[in-house]
Amino acid sequence: MADDVGVVREAAGEHRPAFLELFFDLVFFLALIVLAADLSATLTWLAAGQTLILFLAFALVWALSSWVADTSDLNHPRGQVQVFWVMTGSLVMSAAVPEAFDGRGLLFAMGYLAIQLGSATYLMITGRREIVRIRNRRILFWAGISAVAWLAGAFLPNTQRTALWALAITIEYTAAVLGWPTPKLGHSVGWEWKLVGERVAERYRQLLIIALGVSVFKAGLTLGPDNYTAYRVAAFGMAFATAVLMWRIYIYRAGELLPDAIVASTNPSRFGQFAAVSHLVMVAGIILAAAGTALVIDNPLHPTHPGPGAIMLGGSILFLVGRGVLAYTVFSQVSWTRPVGIILIGLLAAAFPVLPQLTIMALVTFILLLIALADSFNFGIRPGPATPPQLPF
């Protein structure tokens, strides 16, 4: 549409992610590294919950930015301003992560709210199409509600801050799932976003690659330039093998056929939004596994305690759960290898008292290898067609 030039592009336009989005992903890469490092440094259930809250905040920023970019012209300065604004806020959030529940709580909250409130306001003002303005008014309404909990939590001690921020992120995700229902404006529907199947799928793949890159990067940093022992090098090798196997399990075949599934869906935009959930679950699993990998590389022969052991197993289990959800969204069914793999990995918890961390890690890697081989055998050489479930809304 002629009056939309410079602010909004039609879905029939560019079908590939813009270079500016890849630049933005560098900031998200940094955020995931900081989150993985923060989790591996503090092994408590409270710390794990706090890391999850921070991860969900970053994930929502990434998802909204990706969906907005699908209808924004990032070749125009007005579109680029919004992306750079989000990048700046994300850098502030990343810098605050190590002490987000201590002395830098206000810094993290301000960085996050600057993104959510600032972006929605900016897009509401600059949007040429009425639907874009209404969409961002809805988001701004709910971001304003959650802002109360974010700001109040920033001035409270650790535990109370955790509770309020958990409430804030729950409000935002619930609102997003419901389409940001707002008085007099109703709720957002999938077609408003005009998500392009090929482009959205490519963004999700890039998100997985970023997470896998973080896991390899984290393993390399943990190994360090000295203290190369055979056991530590073996742990690093298994960390890399795990990353490769996770990539293989993801891409074969659901990740490969995701664009076809989005196009074949009765509601491509809504389907694309649901596919985001499976990818965020997988990313969370990869980051959790990266934190566990760092613990093994540091002390490969150390006895497997419940806390570190849960992180090691939990990361792979969470990844397989997300991959199972993705398989259902693409094929309307889940391969038997997903639940069987989850059960086998979970059973390794019984071996914590008798096996060192390195052995547990090796067994997890072996199970992932079996899953990858079983997938190849089940699908054969030729991939089956994408048969997504029919969404009723």
C-alpha cells in the first residue's frame, strides 16, 4: 500500500530475514551467554527460577521484535530506529543479569520496560496502518499493567522481587497467548501480524543456531587455555557432540519442513506464533544443558550431586519436550523416540550416587545419538509431507 511505504511492508514482500535482524541476534547471543554463566555459577532452585524469569523476559523481547519486523521495513530509518532501541535496551538488560536480583534490579527492569513500553509507543505513533496502531495500543496496555510489578519488585529484596517479577512475566505471556485483550479494542488475531512462513521459520532456525552457538562457546570458555586434562577435553568433546546431535534432531525433519507446515496450516500466522513456543522451550533446554556442560568440564570426575545432575539431565529433557511439540505442529504426531528418550534420560538420575558427572554426560550424549539414528531410520531418505494440525481459531 502506498501510504505504508517506509513503515510497513506487505507479507508478499521480503521473505528472508533482514541483515539488521542478524545484527540484533548478536545482542541476544550475549544475553544467552550471560544467562548460562549466571545459572552455572549459582546452583539453587531459587536461582534456576530466577534465571527462567530473566530468560522469559529476553525471549518475549526477541519474539515480539521478530514478529514486528515481519511487517516493518527495516531498510527505512524509521524501522531501523526501533530495532536499535531494542538492541540498546537488551544490552542494558544483559549487563544487569548477574545482579538482577541484587543491586541491579532497577537497571534490568528499566531496560526491559524501555523496550516494551518504548517500542509499543513508537510503533503506535509511527504506524501508518490503523491495525498496526491498534495492535501496539493493546501491547502497551498490558505492558503498562506488568510495569507496576516490574518496578515494585526492583525495590524489594531477593525473594519478594522474584515473586513480583514472576507475576509480571506471567501477566505478559498470558496476555500474549490471549491476543492482548483490551477494553474497547478487543484482542489481536493472527492475520494482523501477516507472518510469512519462510521468513518466520528462518528466524526460528536462527534462534536455535544462536542457542547451540552459546552452548559451544560456553564449553570452550570453560575448558580455558590451560589445565588440559584428558577428562576435561573428553567432556568438551561430548559437549560439542551434544550440540551437533541437538541440531540434527531439530532439523530432521520438523525443522526442515517448518516453512511448508506454516503455509499448509489453516491459520499460518497463528500457527507461526504457536511454533515459537516450541522453539523457546528448546532454547531453554539448550541453555540449561550448556550450564550443566560447564559444570562437567570444570570437574569431570566429581560425584554427580542432585543439583548439577538435574541441570545436566533437565536440559536435554526440556529440549526433547520442545522438539516433540514442534513435531506435533509440523506432522500432527510425535515420534516414539521423544518420550522414550525423555524416559531414558530421566532414569539416569538413579545412577547419580554411583557415577561421576562425565559418565552421566556420556550416557546422555549416547541417548541423543540413538534418537538421531532412530529418526534417520524412521523417516528414511525421503521426507514425509508436512501435515500440521488444523487450528480451530
